[in-house]
Amino acid sequence: MHRKPKIAFAGFQHETNTFAPFLTEFSNFETPGAWPAFTEGEPIKTICAGLNVPISGFMEANENFDLIPLTYAAAEPGGLVTKNAFDKISNSIIESKTQDP
């Protein structure tokens, strides 16, 4: 039986404006307005499916791989991302537990 190669993937997107008078906190990724909220694991495949966001296009273009979703985070455009928010999201990606699909 031929198994497809596996690809673990994550999304972390933010349009940063250094002139914005406010910082982008982790809470901005949890309630991001028009973007899907911070999500970890398999729910990413459902929550981000069919949307006009980069991670959705990546999932739709897949035919030859088993995709293993790790973390998705996006926030509305704003000021610099705080160290706390960056560390939480980055650590979520790095420390993700992958499961055999």
C-alpha cells in the first residue's frame, strides 16, 4: 500500500503597520474580526476551508500529500505584534503534537 508523504503546516499572518499607535496583542488573534480565530490542530481544516486566505489555498491545492495542521493565527492589520503574542503563537507551532492521519 502506497502512503502519501506527510506535510505539517501552520499559518501566522499579520499586516504590521509600524506607524499604528497601538500594539497587536494575542487577544487580537483570538478575536480577529473578519479572519478565522486562533486555531490549533485538525479544526483548521474545517474552519479555514473555502476562505480567501493563504492557508485555505494551500489546503485546496493539495492532492499528493497528507496534511497535518498545526496552528493558524491571523489578526486584523495593526501595530507591532507584542513579544507575548509572537511567543504564544510561535510556541504553539513549535510544540504542536502531530498525529498520524
